[in-house]
Amino acid sequence: MLRIAILDDYQSIACSMTDWSRIGPDAEIVSFNRHLSETEAAIELVDFDVLCIMRERMALPRSLIQALPRLKLIAVTGSHTQVIDVEAARERSIPVTLTSPRASYSAAELTWALVLALARKITVEDRNMREGRWQTSVGFRLEGRTLGLIGLGTLGARVARYGQAFDMPVIAWSANLDPQRARDLGVEPVSKEELLRRSDVISIHVKLGDRSRGLIGAAELASMKRSAVLVNTSRGPIIDQDALAQALRDGVIAGAGLDVFEPEPLTADHPARSLPNTVLTPHIGFVTEESYREFFSRVVDSIIEWRHTSAHA
């Protein structure tokens, strides 16, 4: 019997997203709809041969890999292995397979949903209407306001198009920004300092790494307009979480739309849950039916290919 664990299947839908029976009649599929700590994982996953990891939700450090004697394959629904100790897996001859789905703009779409929710205070008014109140806030229109993009890659460029469709002037900065490409996209390249100073809406679209960790801290937040809003659908640690919380409480900036946090998932008493002037979503930038079907279909393909290769090794 080949035992396969699907981890962090929060909505309990992974098994319905593709035909897992293609793996073979001897495959047992078990879905975990809650996040496991390393201690829990070492106990719960000890009898599994294959782990299916959803993006970067579950870390697999050396200590956990060594605690799973039956582990033979790690299948990742994504193109990054930052949370997996690949060297520890390699030492045990455990392949790590990645899925690289076609370009998706799901995160860009969610970004714009957060921008609109902040601008028109949609979540505030929705909550107040349900509690019996009527017109309790005044929003702002996006037309003519400046959209600042930190990062102008695939997703940043798409968000730039959304801003331009709303008649927003768009400016951008990143450490690797190509000024000519920015201009070709109708985006003005600027310095980081100028972007922070001029923008009414700032959206982050850079990858998490040594250079981007803590990229937005107390000094950067203080240099923004008090009327500005900040949106992050990239990775939580790009913004100093404590500095952001303080800035929101003190009114240093007007609001934030956050889809990513540190750590994830949030505990029930996590301070982010009580931050003022925020729109919060639980890292759902890529969580769409289309993405899930593609992710899990490719995971099944990778397991089938691994079984075939192993059988003929």
C-alpha cells in the first residue's frame, strides 16, 4: 500500500480537484485539513510514503525529514522549495518534485479586490449594514490617485494595467527594475523613496528573499502619506509586522489590505486579527478552483511518473 498525505488542505477539497485513482488501486490518499506543527507532523506522518505539500504552507526541515522513515517522495504544488531542506531529502534519495503551472493572475485579481475594498470601505459598510447601520464612512475614488508598485514582474505588470484602467498614474520601483520596460508598460520608474512619498496606493509584488525581508519598516511607513493605503499579496515578512501594526494603530497610514502574514496560519489570538483600518484575507491569492485543479492534477502526474521511474530503476 502506497500511503499519500495531502497537507494543509484547509477546505478539504483536494481529493475532488482531480482523479487521484490514476495513481493506482494500491494508493491510500489521506487529506489533512489543519496545519500540523513539526511535532504533530512527526507523529501523524510517520507511516506515509508521499507528502503532497501545498505551496509553502508546510515546512519540511531536516529534523522532520529524518523523523519520517517511510518517506520516499515530496510532491510540491508550486515552483519553490524555500521551506524544504532539499539537501536532507537528497541525502536519503527522496525526490522533490515541483509543479510549475501556467501563468495565473489570481493574486493580481485579489490585489485589486483589496484595493477597492480599502478605497470604498466595503468590509466596514458590509459589517455595519448587517448590524443595522447605514452609510457610516466616506471612501475615496481611485481615478487620478497614484498607484505605486514595489515590483513590476508578471503580477506587478498586471496590477499596473488594472490601475491604468481606473485612470491612475502608475509608478514603480524594485531593486531589479528595468526602467525601459517600465516605460514600455506606461509606468514611471522612480526611486523607492519617491514611490513611498508620492503614492496613494502601494502594492507589493516582489519575492521574499534576503534583500526584501523587512523591506517596509517603520521608517518607510512614516514616509508614506497619512492618507495612503498599503496592500501586500506577496509574503508577510516583506513588511515589518510590528511596525505595520503600530503604524495602523497610530494612524501613520490610512489602512492596509493584507493577504499574507508571519507566521501562517494565524493563531486565534494573533494581533493581526484586531488591527484597525484593515482588510484581511487568509493567503488566498492563488486559491481558486482553476489553480487547485491544475496544481493537484500535476501532483498526481508527478507521483505516477515517480512510480514508473522507480519501478524501472
